[in-house]
Amino acid sequence: MEKKISGDPRQETSYRSIGATTLLAPLPVVMVTSGRQGEDNSNIMTAAWSGIVNTHPPMLSVSIKPSRFSHDLILEQGEFAVNLTDRRLVRAADYCGVRSGRDVNKWKEMGLRERAIPELSCPGIDSSPVTLGCRVHQHLFLGSHTLVIGEIVCVQVREDLFDGDGSLHLERAGLVCYSHGVYQDLNRVLGFFGYSVAREEVLKKRMLAYRPGRAEAGKRKSATQDGQGRKRNHR
Ligand SMILES: Cc1cc2nc3c(=O)[nH]c(=O)nc-3n(C[C@H](O)[C@H](O)[C@H](O)COP(=O)(O)O)c2cc1C
């Protein structure tokens, strides 16, 4: 059962200081693939320290400890892929985050299949909702982790996430996030980009389309736009 957060957010709230730490949440759970497709070094590692860092050209970052098997693979090969994790993949994501490719073949252990990324020689994970293929743009050692910045050179999206009209519904993917040691799913759409200022009729129509089971009822404008024809994502 969902626990309701009570209280008025405008009222003064008490806090506990816990020192300087990395408590940013929620974080994406991504499965980073590297090595060469079909070869022995092909590997998967889980990462939560990942994010988008630039729009033009599109770039993302992943922070990777030098001790990871994936670390040198990625830097030597100059490429990797970021695969988003959904509910069906979450157990495999956990496993790929606690076992090293030095010791086990995680593809075999988790029954995962490689999927070719035509632009790159590393594989993507078949069944992952979205795979972003990247070429290493820069890397910077920060003290414990290497910040790897990848230019996104291609993106593959699972076919079932598109409506008949071609609009992408990532909210139906069952994506999973990571928050202070636990995996959680993203159950409910609470709003959309710009909803706080959307016109009443736009707000109603869009929110109705996001209701569970209303996928088809909401044959709406391209999911890349808000109700007023503007790009939906912050850029
Ligand atoms: C949820 C989760 C998130 C993780 N995030 C990161 C991360 O952002 N960076 C990192 O270096 N390791 C991270 N790890 C640890 C690596 O995934 C783990 O050490 C893995 O075994 C490395 O695999 P490899 O040696 O085959 O490359 C994470 C593990 C889990 C379970």
C-alpha cells in the first residue's frame, strides 16, 4: 500500500544533518554493456551514477570505478552502450552489479541475449526498453571513480513502446530507479513537462491518457510534445 505523505509542505520542517555524502535520489538503474558482441569479453555492469550531460551533441555520463572489469574495456574500446532497466530486468541488473565479468559470463548466468548495435561493435541487451549506443568523448578520474562522458551515437527503442501514430510512451516501459540501496518502480504519472502551467482542458486530456489501462484511449499528439505543441523535455 502506498504510504501517504501528510502535512503541509509550506510548514517548517525538521532535518537531521548526515554529513557530506552522495545521497542523490532517485537515480536511474542502467546496464552498461561493453566489449565486442559475440566475443568472450562482452560484458554487462550495472551503474546508478549516470546522467544526461549535453543535448547538442547528445551526451551522457557514467562514473565507473577503475577496479571494474568494464572500466578498461570501455576506455580501450572507446565505446559502450547504456541499457535502461525495466521490472523484468531488475534482478539481472542487481546480479550484474554484484558479480564481475572477470569471473562469470553474466549474459549466460542471467539468460540475457546480445543485440547488435549497427553503429558500434559492442552489444546492447535484447529486451531492454531503450539502448543508447555511445562513443567515449572524454574521461576524467575524480578520486574514486572515472567520469566517462559518452557521445550518444544511436538510440534503439523497443517497438512495443510506440503507439500506432508513432508516439513514444516511455511511461509504459515499467522503468526502475534506485534510491538509497533499493530498487523501486515508477508506478504513476503525476504530471508532465509543463503541466503546472498547462490549460485545464490540456491537463485533463493528457492526464486521462496516462491512466493505467487507458493507453489506447489516449491516442494523443506526439509524446514528444506538450499539449501546446512545444517540445516536452527540458533541453
Ligand atoms: C544498483 C547498483 C548500482 C551500481 N552503480 C555503479 C556505478 O555507478 N559505478 C560503478 O563503478 N559501479 C557501480 N556498481 C557496481 C558495479 O556494477 C559492480 O562492481 C560490477 O560487478 C562491475 O562489473 P564488472 O567488473 O563486470 O565491470 C553498482 C552496483 C549496483 C548493484
